[in-house]
Amino acid sequence: MVSYSETWASKISEIEKALSIVGWGITERIPYPLELQIDIEISELPEEIEEELKQSVKRYRDCDYSGAVTSICGAIDLLTENIYFKNNIGDHKSAAYQERISKSFKTKRKEYMDVLKSHGISTPNADLLWSNLSKSISQAGYVLGAYRREFADVHGSKELDSIISQRTLDTAIFIIRNLL
């Protein structure tokens, strides 16, 4: 006898195949365009950040690209707020967007250095890798802040296509991966 879960999994597989033909996929029973790739395990995130990411995907799917930008930036806001609070590094809202992201990332230095050293990376090379990654995160924070300022719907609705929205989401995912 076939179980309910096996039948459901079979149906989902059939739906995924049909959707892929027209450029769509399905994650957690929610369809999304395959051009939208948020390759991150959202179930490992704090619930409120997970909800913002889901909202961003939903808005992108529904062609509300500026809304998707707003939601993904909201996820970053929640994440940096949690990091500021946990590490007692001040009020995240008083910091500029790039600074907020950069300062949040700097709290991860020991963890990153320990991982690099555990893989046999010398201290000078680990320092160089950390320095360059830290600069990359800071620059990504600037880019995300600029996209937020120019394209998020909280700053007035602007005509936005999927390309800029996707680039915003890609930048945010890079930041989120490194802040976790």
C-alpha cells in the first residue's frame, strides 16, 4: 500500500516537472521562477527572517520586484538587529546600512579565523582572507543599501524589472550567508 507521503511526494515531483518546462520551480509548496535562485536553507534561519525571505520570494514571483527588494532588505535589518543585540554593539538603527552590515560581520571574525586555521591556513593568510572578505561584505552592504534606496517600495514605487530585483536578492543572500 502506498502511503500518503509517498503519493504527495509523487504529485509534487510531477508538478515540479511540469513547472520546469515553463521556467518555474517549487519550494515548500510555493512556485517561483527558476531565474530566482535563493540557494539557502531557510528553515535554519530565525523564524522572522525566514518569513521575510518567503515574503521576498512571493513578491518576486508575483512580479512585485520593488516589494521583493523591500522584504529582502527587511531580512537583513532583522538579522543585523539580532547581531547588534546579541553582541551588545549599539543601536543598529543609528548606523548607516553599509556600516550596520559591516559591523555585524566583524562580530564573526573569531569564528571565521578558527575555521580557516582548522583547515591549515596560516595566520598571515587567514588575516589576508579575513580582510578581503570583510571588505567584500562592506562593499556588498553598500550595493544593497543603494538598491534599497533606489528600488525598495518603501521609498516610493519605482518601475523595476526582475534583473535588478534578482541582483538585489543575490547580494542579500551573500550577506546573509556570511552573517549566519
